[in-house]
Amino acid sequence: TNTDWVKETAGTGFKMLHTIGISNKTEKNGLYVGLTYDRNGSYLLGNSYTRQSVRVNWDHEFSKKLKLVTGVNYTRGINKRVSAAWNGGFGEAMS
């Protein structure tokens, strides 16, 4: 009785994204390093997604006919979600 369910379950969502990249190029070598932090807050209270990633690219020119290009990328994502309708959670309460 007298519970404002919209206020209890929903709010203002947000998105925050930070990215930085550094590169250096010489006559025979190239290097790029990039970092990203991404955070998303849902308008549904209790839902959020966070991602961090690192990327490294490196290339080396051995001769005009031979060039080595390498790249490595690592990403980690964390998805926090409230229970959905099919397992008796928040979604069921909303419906």
C-alpha cells in the first residue's frame, strides 16, 4: 500500500566512457597502446555494465618487401542484472 514502485525500481541512467591512446612511429617501427574504461548505469536500479580494455599494436618493417604487424587486445566486461520475470525476480514484479 502507498508504495511508489516506479521510484523504487527506476532512476536516471548514465554512461561514462574514458579512452586514451598513445602512438609512436619511426622509420621502421610503429607502436600504439590504447586503454578504455566504459561504465553504463541502467535506468533500472540494480542493472549496470562495466568494461575495461587494453589494445597494443606493433609493426616492424624488415625490408621494403617484408613487414611484421602484430596486435593484442584484452577486454573484460562485467554485466550486473537484476532477476528477470522468468525466474521470479524484478521483471515479474514489474509485470
